Amino acid sequence: MRALLYALLSLTSLGFAQKGPGASLSLSCSLPSGIAPEEVKVSLGNKEIGTCATSSYALEPGSYKLVLRAEAAGGTYYYFERTVRLTDRPLEVSARLELYDPRKPEGFKVATSYIYSMAHSPDGRYVAVGAADSTVRIWDVQSRKELRMLKGHSKYARALDFSRDGKLLASGSGDGTIRVWEVASGKQVQLMKPGKGVWNLSFDPTATRVTSVQLGGDVAFWDVRSGKYLKGFKTSQLLFSAAFSPSGRTMVLGRSTGGVEVWDLGSARRVNVVELASTPVYALAFSRNNRFLGVGLGDGSVLVFDLLAREDNGNPKQLAALTGHADAVSSLAFSIDNRFLVSGSGDRTLRFWDLGKPQAPSLMMVSPDQLGPVYSLTFNPKTGVLASSGQGGQVYLWPRPVSRLE
């Protein structure tokens, strides 16, 4: 199966022109190796009109959904979809078919409805989830059994983080509180009260301090032992998403009006602002080596930045813009070897990207038909297995991605 999903595609271009009364469509098909033009079914609206080998049709002007599909082994298929408007002016469409795999990997039912956040323990044994019922649950990854149900929040936990030694778990909620739990016993050992909904949080390397960012852009540092507020600073009131670097030194904020702010936590200083199109930044993710930053936008695109390289204006260098999602990108995660990036979206799909050539990433596969928007993604730090979750309370475990070049 893995060989099928990530097989190297060699593309060949084919073309045909379709003409009808008042409408003309020129379609260029890019097909994977082993797929013949006759195997690709072409549909316009709800009507199958032929294949990629067909030369002409009688078409009426209007708006249609153009779909190309070719069946593949094991229930997978190659697919292209676009809404087109046919008029009296010729229309050219270039269609590159992508590999879709509707099969779901193994998983387990965690909650009854939505899962909004997840985090793996450093040793990879546990995964913590924040459910819509306000509970935080700790599951054993290998046995697929729930070990602890942590109760205390009055709203769902948006943010979760394990301490580096795996002994503590911090949860930040929309109820304006941060709770620190002892993983072994499930006992709550500390309570902090920022007062505003918590967007994200992070333990420092020694687990003596928790850094949080709240609704409205307030950043606060908390003492884990006493639960007391230590200090803080203000950032953008346009906060829409937030992420902490694995090193704990940098924080990035996504704005509701577009743009990303880069903050140095040691100096409490904003060091960069990356201005983007006026679409909200829904998701942010650092690679584990602290070098790459993924930015998920409301228009369905994903931007990849190299934080060690600079544009002429001093901002991080943009390496790529990845497109394909039909709705906002709601979650992002880099693999533990920094080679792959996975994006989850409100369009109920996962997209797996190969960053082997960072300036020319390639799409490996699309997994459609998720139960709903994919709100959380996390890679197991030991096995490289990806966990995804969202609507339906289900956690799916995806095999470690394999590059087409491996």
C-alpha cells in the first residue's frame, strides 16, 4: 500500500478540444504513468461526457463542475475537479490528476463529538486530546485504551503541551484557565487564571514555567510550582492563531486580517512581521529543527517559510505556496524528520506534501472524506506515526510518510 501511495509519478500531457453550440472547451490532461487516456472518465455537471481520449462534444453554455477520475488499485483513484463556466469564448483548462486514497487507517474513538486539540508525550506512549465536552483525555497509543479523563475545565481545551520529561500535562481552555496535571495519577497539581480564552501554551525546557497566549494577544509567563503570574506583554489584538517553536525561544502569531508576527520570547520583542493577503491565518506550525514555518490560510493555501533565510526586506524567505484545499486550512504538522508537511482543512481532506526539495514541494496524496474539518494533527515523536482528529471524536493513526525517492 505504501508503495502505491507514494509511487513516483511520471506525467504525460494529452490534449483535446470539445466544441458545442456556443461553447468551446480545450482540456489538457496530465496523467500518471500507467493510466491510459481511455481510463480517465470526464464528467460535466452530472453527466459523463467521455474520456481523455475523446475529441469533441456538443456542449451548452453555463456553469458546470468538471470532474476527471481514473480508478486505481486498492480502492484508490486519481482525481481532478474544477468549476468551469462555458461561454461563447474559448476556455482552456489544464488538469493534473492527483492521487486520492479514501481508505481510513487504524484509529480509535476518543469522544462523542469534536476533538479540538492533541499532543503526544515525549516518549510517544500517550496522546492527550481536548474534547468538546470540556474533558482532557489521555490515551495509551499502543493499547488504544483511555488511561485518564481529566475534568475541571468548563469549556474545551484549545491547547495542550507535555513537559519535556513527560510527567506533566498543561491544558489551556476557552474558560480562561490553565490547568497542570500529573500524568501518572491524573491529579490536577496547579491552576492558573489568565481570565481570557487561551489560544496556545508551552512548557519551558525545565517545566518550571508555562508561557501562554490569550484572546486579545496577551502573553503571560506562569510559575508552575506556585501558579503565580510572573510577567507578560501585549501583542496584536488581531490574534487568530499562535505557535511556539520547539526551542521555546520564538512565538508566531497569525492575524485575523492576514499576516504573521514573529516574537522573541526572551526579549518580549517583535522581530518580524510578514504581511500576507487579507485572509485570516488559521494554522501555524514549526518544523522540529526550528527552521521551517508552515502557515495555513483561510483561502485554502499553505505557505512555507525558511526562518534561517531572509528576503531583501529582512523577512523570512518564502519557499513555496501550496494550493489545492477548497476551504480554510485548519491544522498543520511537520514530520519528525522535517521532510513532510501535512495540512488538514475544512474541506474534510488531508494533504500530504513532500518537502525533500523545499523550494519545489510535491503533493504525495490526498485523503478525502474525513468526518469533518480536521482541527488537530500531531506526529508521534518516536514512531513518526501521524494522528489526526476533528469532528466525530475519532483519532486516526496514519503510517509514517515515505518519500517517493525512498
